[in-house]
Amino acid sequence: MEKNVAQIALFAALIAALGAIPQITLGFGVPITAQSMGVMLAGAVLGAKRGFLSMLLFLLLVAIGLPLLSGGRGGLGAFVAPTSGFLIAFPFGAWLTGLIVEKLQLRPVALRVGLASVVGGIGVLYLMGTIGLTLALGKSFAECARLVLVFLPGDVIKAVLTGLLVAALAKARPQSVGFTVR
């Protein structure tokens, strides 16, 4: 139990630290950050349930006003900004990433984690992020989807890095990942 709480808190802190990496804000109000990689890592390392909880903890800390988002943002206002769909997607992206890593028995581990990161850490975030942009900007879903596609190359790189990092961790310390290494 204590180990689970510590890991959940650690990954909430990790995503906060990834927000400290300088952001690049695009013209439509959504920044390019490293925090989406934190979502991928949380799901892949902790598994579906604990990954979800770590992202939920992170969002709670943001909601109470801690400046943990890229650019030092925090507070309830972050949940009504153009980025709100992406933020709300964090727990669900981590959950789906973790679920796929836990259930999919694909070898090598880097490929399994990379694919899970694409589906959960990119697919879920893009879907919910696009819906949030549609509501915030008053544009069509298709228009906002085209805006979001600018993130795809960087996010694919993050998914590959996540696969490689988690595979190395699983090899070095198999007990530290939330899935069975076979």
C-alpha cells in the first residue's frame, strides 16, 4: 500500500517536473510540452489503475492552484482554457496506456509500450484535446483536429522514447514495472 502511494506521488511529481521544461506555445493557445510523455510513462510503468490515480493526483494539485503546468500555470482556469481537453485526458490516457501494456503480450517490450503509448498517450489525448479545442475555440472538430496534428511528430518521438525507457527499466528491474515481462 505505502509503495503504491509513493509511486503514484512520484509520477505526479514527474509530470510536474516535465512541465518545467520550456514550452513552445502555438498560435491557438496549446503549448508543446514534455508532459504528455509523463502520461505515457505513468501508464506504462505503474499500470492502468495507479497510472490513472497519479494523473488524477496531478490534476487535483493543478486545480488547487499549484503552478505545475507548463509555463507555470495552475488553478481552475486551466480547465476552461484551450488545453482543458488535453488535461482532462491525462488520467484516461495513462489508464489506457497501462491497460494495453498489461494485457497485450507483444514482444519486444519496447514495441508493446510504444504501441500502448501511441494509443493511450497520443490517441486519447488527441481525441479529448480536440474536443476541448472545439469547445474553446468555436471551430469545427475537423478544423481543430488539423491544428492538433502539428503535435504528432514530437509525440511519436515521445512514444518511442517511452518504449525504450520502460523496456530498459523492465530489463534492469522487472519488479518495478506494473506488468509481467515475458
